[in-house]
Amino acid sequence: MAISRILVADDEESIRWVLSKALKKQGYDVDVAEDGKQARNKMQEHRYDLAILDIKMPGASGLEILKFIREEYPATLVVIMTAEATMENAVAAMKNGAYDYLTKPFDLSALDAIIFKATKAAEVTEQIDQLKSEIQSHYSFGRSIIGNSQTMQTVYKTLGRVAGSDVTVLITGESGTGKELIARAIHMNSPRLGKPFIALNCAAIPRELLENELFGHERGAFTGATERKAGKFEQAEGGTLFLDEIGDMPLELQAKLLRVLQEKEVTRTGGQQTIKVNVRIVAATNQNMAQQVETKTFREDLYYRLNVVPISLPALRERRDDIPALVDFFLQKARQDFGIDAIECSRQALQLLKGHHWPGNVRELENTIKRAALLCPNHVLTAADFPDLGIKEGSLPNEDSLEALVCRKLESSLAQMDLSEMNNLYEMVLHQIERPLINIVLQKARCNQVRAAEILGINRNTLRKKISTLNIDVKRNNGG
């Protein structure tokens, strides 16, 4: 972004005249203000790329206007002019966000040099903002995370609420549900964008090396430590540290991690000096951490420190309606990655994919689609292109069958429940199915319980017990 419009504010008319004439000669649009009040008003009327302010003016000082600009118009660069070349003035100007300052009297070439630097700075800032915008667009919840199911909408709402803060997040879900993708989306949509995102899988590193990975070491700390190494906390300074599979962290290391989270400082192995760290923690696990706390395999105090905002990712089988959108996304990605022609997925193949259990969740689906797209002999994927799913073309259940309808309804209902707290799910589901079934059959049999029992295929006495247990009004079914 080139600087085009400049505001000059000074109570000395000669300064305003000289600067205005010189800057206009160089092609800039220039407005002038004779005091702080007028400068504030002009800032509210127009957008300026650069404001050149005298530090001492009636109405409001240059430092007061600087503060106003920083709060209301942060994109405007500010240069402070002062006749008193004191350290206090320089420090005050720079501390309050001035781009630079000039000491009167000054040569116009000095101002030209500052404007040149400011132009370059503005261009770099614009490039960075554009890059951030592109990254945020790529990692926006609607692009990087696919799914419109109710459970995923809940995830999106939570992401939107926590991304802009520094709150610690604990992501839970089965392997392959996209926990790291969620963590990256949080980082990319946070004020820490532009700072490092460091991921560490606590289950993939031997426990004797995990501490060194987290906190680093000093030279000579152990055999083979020939040089100093910064740990992941230092590497993530100012950014986000993603601790994946946190539930597998050894107990003795959990205590050290808790201290780092509390004190916000680390000590390298073999070192004495503490190092302050400014890092946001996002953790993830595929384990039941509440149960781990009960069995004393995970520290309770660390669990509560990590579980400030929990995000639970549903298994793919719990959001089957998202599978078509995911398939389209992975097919498009396969076309881009492998340069293959456009491929579509047949309705029957989609039905097959929606009916699969997907123990590996979204990761398994992605690999399945990628493999099928590469090996597909034509432009349409059929059920035959997924032999590993164990169902042949033509043997698929009817998508509109009673079983399929019940299955979808159950999946939708169970997705809204906390199954870890359930202990009578079987009985509860049977109760909800039996009552409407018996009611309908009694209506069809005109309340003839002998006939209703025959239709249901149960004993008449069994039917009577169920009518009593389920509190079914027989007269009502007879229209009475």
C-alpha cells in the first residue's frame, strides 16, 4: 500500500505551509490542522495513510492525538515532530505507537527518508495482512473442517467462541476424527496467527526423550548433548503448542508440565536459568481422561488445568450425513494432488460409504477415497471400487428401509447424549420403540388383544404385561 494522503498538524503556520507545499510537490494529497482539536476532527472526516503531528499543540497534544489514532485508526502511521530532543519525548512517542519522530528544525530529506521507510513498512504490513487473510480463509471452519451435522455445528460454535482468546482447550475424540485440524483452525483464527504452531505427539516419543523434546537441554547435560537445544515450549514462543495424545504422558512428566503451565516458565535439562514462555496450550486425547483421573493414571490438577474449554469431536459413524460432503472434498483434493480427471461417486457407492462403520473415522475415509480415485477405471466410483468394505454391488440395503430409518434416527439421538453417563440405554430404547409399536398394532387389530399378539408374534399374557408396564390406554386405541 503506497502512502497517498497525509495529515500535517502543527500550530506554527510556517511549518504547515512548508510541509504542505513540499509534500504536494511530491504528489501527495495533504491536509493541514492548526491544533489538536482540528487534527482529531480531520481524522474523523477522512482516511489518512500518514499523520505528521507536532508534540505540543493547543487543544490536544501530539501524544494525545497519537493515542486517539492508535485506538481508532490503527492503520494510520504517525510521525511526531518535537522541538525538544529529549529522551522523554522520544520514549513517549515510540512507546505510544509512533512510527518515528523528527526533531525541529529538520531537513526535508529526513522527512522524505521516513516517508520512504513508512511506505515500505505499509507495503509489508499489507502483504502480511493479505497472507493472514488467505491462511484464515484456508483454515476457516467452513473450508478446513467439513460437515453440517448438528454435532459439528456445536463444534463450530465453540471454536468461534474460543479462537480469539488464550484459553486452554482440550480436544477429545477417537483417532482420525481431526483433532489436530481443529487445533490448527483455533491457532489460525487467533491473534497468534503469524507465530509458530508446534505439534508434539506425546504417544509417539519414548518417555525418556519426551521431557527433552518439551523443555530442551543445555550443552553437556548428558552424553551426546554437544550443543544447546530449545524445547517445544521455546520453539512455540508467542504461538500455540499442540500436545497430541496428552493422555499418554508419563505421570512424572505431568508434574513438570503442570508447573510450566502455572509459572509460565521452563528450565532446560542440565540448566539452572528459568526461561519465561508465552505459549497457548491446546491438548488432545483419544482416551477417557475423567476415567484416567479416577484410576490415578493422570493427574487431576493437570486435567482441570487443560480442560478449561472441552471440545468433543464425534466419530464419523455418528455424523453419517456429512459423508457425502467429505467424499466430494476428498475427490476434489485427489484431483488436485494427483492430476486425475474429474471423478464422481455413484448413489449406490455413497450409500455403501454411509453404511460403513469407519473405525478409522475421517482419516480412514480420506485414504479410502484417495485409493479408489487413483485406481478407478472410469469417471464414476461404484460400490465395486470399495472391495475392502466387504459389500458387493447389488447387496446394499435399501436406504429407505425401516432398518435404515431407525438406524439414522438412533444415530442422531445418541449423538446428543453423553453415553459415558448411561447405564440403561438398551432398556430405554426398547421402551421408546415398544410403546408406539404396540399402540399401532392395537389400533390395527381394533383392540383385539388376541389378534394383536398374533401380529406381534408374542404370547397374549406377554402382551398384557407390556400393556400394563408401558401404561398403554387400550380404550383410547379403540376410539373409546
